Amino acid sequence: MSTIIVFIVFAICILIAIPISTSLGIVSILPSIIEPSFTASGQFIVRSMVSGLDSFPLLAVPMFILSGVIMARGGISEKIFNVFVYLFGKVKSGIPCAVIITCLFYGAISGSGPATVAAVGSMTIPILVNLGYDKTFATAIVATAGGLGVIIPPSIPYIMFGMSSGESVSKLFLAGIIPGIVVALLLMIYAFYYCSKHGEDREKINCEVSKLRKKGLISVLREGFWALLTPAIILGCIYSGIASPTEAAVISVFYALFVSLFAYKTIKVKDIWSILVDSTKTFAPILFILGASVAFSRVLTLMQVPQIISDWILGNISNKIVLLIVINLFLLLVGMVMDTTPAILILTPILLPITTSVGIDPIHFGIVMVVNLAIGFITPPIGINLFVASSLVDIPVYEIAKCVLPLIGYFIIALLLISFIPSISLCLL
């Protein structure tokens, strides 16, 4: 009975907009209030929160956040965008596709969906509008492609999944490369369809691309070289064995500082303090959520919730395909109402034993889980990418959401491919 009460209270807390970290703290202590004999006392909850943060892989999260903020301040996204506009700007839908590829590359720097939307959107949306594209369409493209920030490695959700499951973060990073490219390709297919249907102002576009091409390919590549090199350095350090993901995150911070201070000279030494403050403001809420999530997951374990749910699901669903469909639908719903970090930390201990019992590879499941939750970035009512994009262009969230619907359809096609063709995730392992 106490289990049902815990989940009802948690749902009520979410619905009345109590902060997720506070909600998790409330439901963590609730079982001991209902049943004073319950093992998880207040001291146990506090110890769990503190010990849950004592993790070496977790150090990668603030480092990647700091690196992403430095890159955003340093205008790195603009350098990447110019390279792809030069290469693809002359073809149909080339500019929107350049935006999507820029999000893909920037996601490999920041590891965050909202950060990708903010950095790429603030620069590219005005350009797309000036070139004659519909403002809502331009915003929807950036909001959706921002979801690539958590699918393409290095990704903060992969670190969280690795911490919760005990799986290798390096393997998760490697497994996320092809799925990220698959999602990007499907989004580009939609961009091509949209531009074919609604047309483009080719005169304006060709004029703008010509200005860029007058610089010459060598000049554009030289300007974008340091930015394009960033993912290669981060991932190269990990897969060559030079550094662990956590150490690579630290390397990315120093590299971002070097590029922004000395190569592009887009930030000054006096800006570093405000960058550190912004990064801390971003990471501190995640830290509270993380601690509370660990405590809640341990309480659920003591209440034997994972075992109860596992027994019920496996007792009613034995087919692997049906199980994957059910889990995907469940994760899509969760992504609509819960942020990625607590969703992964709470649900991984519950769902992972179920999926492994029917022969689903844990790394494959990790990718499926993150792709599901990435769709949550662009689905109301939470849809944080929609809110970030809306703040950039002053268009109501519901207007952007309507334009995002077809893109969600293409995202779900990618999800189905990734779910039912494990080799997409596992072929590089």
C-alpha cells in the first residue's frame, strides 16, 4: 500500500510544479513516515544523497557543462555553421540541413540539448529568417535538432546511465555515434520535404552563400578548424585510451579556453569568472536532483519496487518485441513530464533487469532510453528545448510545438529503427 501512496504523492508533486529535487526528497522520506519501522530513516536518506554524489564518472558532468558554456561564449557554433553553409548552402534545403549538422557537432561539444538549442539557435534562427524561411519553422528545426545534443557523444545522460547501470561510459559514447547520425539524417529528410513543399528564396540564399564562398574553402576551413577539431579531440582521447571520459571532459575545458582565448580571441580573461558562475548555476540544480534521485532509487530498492514491477511485466509480457514497444511508450510518456536526469536515475534500476532478462544488451537499452528521453525535450508539457527556443524568438511555446509535430514523427521513426535494429547502436563496439 505504501508503494502506491509514494507514487501517487510523487505524481501530485510533479503536477503542482514542486521542483523535482524537492519532490524526490519528499517521496524518499515518505515510506518511513507511513511505516516508522521502515529501514530508510532520515539519516539513511541524507547519507544516500551524499554518497550518491561521491562518484568519479560524475565529475565529467560539470566539466562538460563548463566546456559547453565556454564554447557558447566563444562563438564556436558560428564557425561550425559557416563550414556547412559553404558546403551545402547551394543545394535545396542546404541551410536548414547545415543547422541540423551544426547541432550535431555542437552536441558533441556540450553534451546538452538545451545548451545546443541556446548556442546554435541564437545565431542561426535570425540567419534563417533573413534568408526567407518561416520563423516558426526555423525555431522548430533548432529545437528538435537540439535533442541531438544528448544522443551524440559525449552526452551527460550517457554518463548518468553509466553511473546507474554500472555500464562503461566509453562504450555508451561509442554506441551513440551512429544513432545520432541516423536521427540527424531523418531530420534532414524532413527539412528537404518541407523546403520542396514550401519553397525557398534561392536568390537570397545564393547571394549569402556566394559571399561566404568568396572567402574560399581554405579560409572557411581555417576559421572552423579549431571548432571542428573539438569532438575529435574529446572522443579521440577516450577511444585511444589516453583519457577516461572524466579526464577527457577536463581536457575539453582547457581546449575550449585555449581556442576561445587565443585562437578565436572571442573571450577575455575577465570573462572567465562569469563563465564559471553560469556553469555553476547550471550544474547546481542537477546536483540536487542527482542526490535526491539516488536516495529515491535506494528507497525503491528497499521497498522491492524493481522486483515487483519486473515480476509483473515478465509475468504478462514474454515477447521481446512487445516488451520493447511497451517500454518505449512508457519512456515517451515519462519524457513528457520528467527531466532526463531524474528519469534515468530512477528508471534504470527498474527497467534494466527487465530488458536484460529477455536478452536486450544493456548498452543498446541505454541508447534506446536516451533517444526516448531526447524526444521529451520537444514534447509538451515539459519540452525544455521548446521553452529555450521560445525565449530566443518570442514565439509562444504552443506555436513552436505545432510546427515540431512532424519532426517528432521523424524522430520516432529513428527511435523505432534504433530499438529494433540493435546493430545501429552496437556495430562500433
